[in-house]
Amino acid sequence: MAIRFDGRVAIVTGAGNGLGRAHALGLASRGAKVVVNDFGGARDGTGGSLSPAETVVEEIRKAGGTAMADGADVSNFEQVTAMVERATKEWGSVDLLCANAGILRDKSFAKLEVADWAKVLDVHLTGTYYCCKAVWAGMRERNYGRIVLTTSSSGLFGNFGQANYGAAKAGMVGLMNVLAEEGRKNNIKVNTISPTAATRMTEELLPPQALALMKPEAITPAVEFLLSEDAPTRTIMGAGAGSFAVIRVLETEGVNLPQSEWTPDGVAAHFNAISDMSTAKALQGAFEQTQKYVAQAAARAGIKL
């Protein structure tokens, strides 16, 4: 059966252009009522206009869908809360959240100003927290919610000149991990998308022939899947140019050393075994790491736990 969102209310942030626009149009085409949120600023977060969001709303309505425009700045909690309250008053709930809004202020770390660090984290990481916080209580009350956060390969794998952006985007994974655990009992599923597409954020970085392959619409199917009724939770999906992947954080089995080797030299001597990725697996929670280390230490000491 085709994935549909009939009867669901979605908020998509940063939906006036690029990826957010594609996600908003896609969700609306599958039956969702969509809050098209966009502050309408420049790529660096300056300025502001409701026009981009209103243009997307008009596209949705012309196609027979239902949508409203909202110009909330995601880095302003009062504005975000008002947006959620408005959608809930108009349509009864907010069931789906795609936290997509973002800005760029790229500079090498040596040249990165404190203000540019703070603003990028405010919009990406704190803004995502604000959006999640604003919808969380309602989702818990209704025992239903689907949230997709937006990370980046810059945060997961690194990229020159993006210390602020990369740190914010890596933070999305930590936020997802915790919210996914806390949301389980209330049927709130939280996932993360790591997209690469031709948008105003990437247009200067790639040649025209590559950009032609990287349509924002190629990311939206993954977002829709992660927002669907039967979505997984605590999953990072990579997507771009029609390719889809799952990204995981892995830990090797590791080596428990005798106390006589609790030295940097001991770690160096065993580092090949410590870093053996053939034994690596994804841990399901923070305490699982603790349990593993304690079990290894107990086995060495002959202690039965």
C-alpha cells in the first residue's frame, strides 16, 4: 500500500526553497496538511520575508493540497511555539515535523568569528531543539509523532571550513538518539536525514553536470519514509541523486587490558586489536557501552556478575 499522510498535519521548516520546498510539496501531494515555514532570509541568515513560504503554499493549493505559510524564525522559541499553536488551533494537531531550516557562514576555523559560530548553532541545533520541544507535548498527549532532523556529511565525516555547521549537524545525531529513546513509549519516532542536493547551499560547490543529477526531489522519498506510520526510529539515512543509504555509528569490540598496561604505551601496543573494525557493531544506548566494558573487566578479574 502506498505511503499516505491523509489526516496528518506536518511542519516543514526552511520550506521556502530547496530541500524544504521539495519536502513540503511531497507531503502535501500525499495528503498532509502542511505548515510551510520559512524565515525568508539570505543564505547567511540575514534579512527576512514571508514571500518564499507563500509561494510554496500557492503551489500546494494549486495542486489541490492544503497549506499555510509561517515566517517563524526557528531560533526564536516564542515564534516557534506560536507556529505550533496556530497549526494546532487550525487543524487540530501537529503529527509530523521535518526540521530542515539552516544557514551557512563558512570560514576556516582560524578565521571563524564567535558570532558566526553562535548564529549557525542557534539556527541549526538550538532551532531544531525549539521545534522538537514545541511539538513534543502534543505528540505525547496524542501518542503519535514522527520527527525527521537534518544532519550533514559535514558533521558526520568532516568538511573544511565548516566547524560551526559541522558541529551543529553532528549534534542532530545526539539529539535524535535521546529523543528516539524517550519517544518510544508514546509512539514518537525520531530519525535523521543526511542529504546532498543541488540547492542554494551547494550551488557554488559543484559543476553544472553534477548539480543536474542532484535534484532536491531525490531526497524527499527518504524523508517521507522516515515520517511514515511504519517508519523505523533512531535511523540516519543518507540520500542524494537517487541513492539511499543507512549511516551508523559503530564501536569495535575492543580489548580489556590488565592494570599493568593501563599506560599510553600499553594502548599503543594493542591499538591494532583495539581498532579492529571486523568486530564493530552499533550500540543501542549509552549504558550498553558501560555494560560491555564492565563485563570485559569482570571476565578478566574472574568476577561473576
